[in-house]
Amino acid sequence: MNNNPQIGNIGEFELIKLIEDLVSKKTGKELLRDDSFFFSHRNEEVDKDVILNSDMLVSTTDIPPQMNFYQMGRKSVIMNISDLIVKGVKPRGIIISLGLPKELKREDFINLMLGIIDCTLNFNIEYIGGDLNETIEIIINPTTFGFKAPSAIIFRKGMKSGDILITNNKFGLTGVGFDLLLNKNMDLKDITNYKRSVMSVLEPKIPGNEALILSEHNLATSSIDSSDGLAKSLRDLILSNPDYGFEIDFTEELIDPEALIYSQEFDVPLETLVFNGGEEFNHLFTINPKSFNAAQKIINAQGGQIFKIGKVISEEKIYFLKENEKLELKSHGFEHFK
């Protein structure tokens, strides 16, 4: 008897039952079998808007060969809740649609689901349900939601000239990780000096709750998640704030030291690692300079961190200051269909 059959030999009904069993065992909750899914409002959320995000994970474009199925499932949740948190919204529930090839093994399917379920538990998010379909490749399409008063949401639009650009984490780790995994095709057991970089790709993390703190105290003028890469994220902010741009300080406040070491060892441009890496899930904010000290004090007191990495300028361009030289950033970062 085959204890690890392909899911094509199991069938949709049994797969749904398997999902229900896994959720029940992990969370103690039963999934609702109905035409729609339901989430009960709490009293404190009655006067708040519903904030949603849906970010699709596709195996051929989003998954390096070295990533296992548990990590794949986990990443699909991380990439969705990051977009909510950066707005100052705490994720409350998640619905997940799955597209799966029939050749997928039962054990791999279970590990994929465990990665999803464990991540929702870590962030105290209620797994509500979803959909299941047969596809050529693995596609995971979560929809996450939370509740927030509109006045407390940190939108992309809102930055002004002279605002300080801050981040809750340094950049470059995934630039190193992707270069090692995809371009140099190194085996995981051979990578020791750059383990943080590799794990930033395979097991990405959301650095902290700085966005929730800034939202609570109404301190940020704009925000964006950096999962598409620093260069593209900055350009997306410019799209929402015409007539403004950025001047970036290319210093240790911006750059993770592991990226600096890697750049020197392998002769890879540091600008490429920092601006084009992507999928770091760092959070970027602009903040009035008069509010910076207060923000830093409050965030540090709650165990968070922010780094000052530049400022907003009255020109729709991005410059970076490196070794007393002002250079224009030409890169536009990653873009689908190009």
C-alpha cells in the first residue's frame, strides 16, 4: 500500500477533509462547510473598516528550488499579512484558495498546509476556509483581513517634502540569499557564512510591529511593504505622491553587514543587493522630522527599532548618497511580465 500517494489519487473530497482535520488538530476549531465564510465582529470593531489584502504565491516565480513545502506554505501567509501590518492593521482572519497539481504527494500537501496553519497560529489569525482546484503548478492565493478606523490607517499617499524616510530593518540579506540560491546554485549544507541571508529567503520574517505602534500614535505620514524590493517600493510611493522623490543615505543604517561582506567577497555590486533584492518584508515609513525622536522613543520602549535612511525631496527622482557622491538610482526593481 502506498502511504504517500499523489493527491490525484486521493480526490478533492478527501483533501478537504484532510485540511479540516489538520486545522482542527492544530487550532481546536472546526471549519464551516457552507457557500460563504463568516467572521463575527467584536464590539470594538463595529465602527472600523474591513481592510483586506490578497497576494498570490506561484511556485514557478516565487519559490526557489531549495524551499521545502512547509516553508512554501508559511511564506504564502507572511507575504499577505505583511501588507496589512504595514498599514497599521492587525490581521484577524484568512481565507486561502489553493491550486495544486494532481502529481503532488500527500505528505508534501500536508507539510504545505502545516506551514500555512502554523503561521496563522503564530500571528493569532483565524483560518476560516477557502477553495481547492487542480492546476498545473502550485498556486496559493490567501486573502487576509483586519479592522481599522480609517483615520488610523497609514496609507501610501501622505508624505511631504522634508519628511524622514525610516525602516524597521536593514536591506541586502535577500539579495545575497537569492544570488546564492539561484545564480550560484549552492547546496544548503555548503552555505555557512551567509546562513542569515539564505534563511531570509527560505523563511522570511516580518521584522516587528513598528507599523502598529506608529499607527496607534498617528506618527507616520505614509508607509509601504518592501517585498517587491527597495527600488520598486520607493517608486511605488512616488506614484502615490506625485512631485516627490527620495534622497537615500547609502550607509550602515540602510545596509545589512552580511550584504556588505558578500559584496566584497564575490564582487557583486552592493547597490544591486540592497535595492533589487526583494521579498525582505521590511516596512518603510515617512515621518515628519519633528515626530522622529518621539517615534523612536516609543518604538524602542516596546522592543522595536527604526533606522533613518533618507528623506523626501521635491523632485520625482531617487538619489542615493555614497562616499560623498550623489547618484541617481536608475533601477526600477522587479516587475511581472517583463
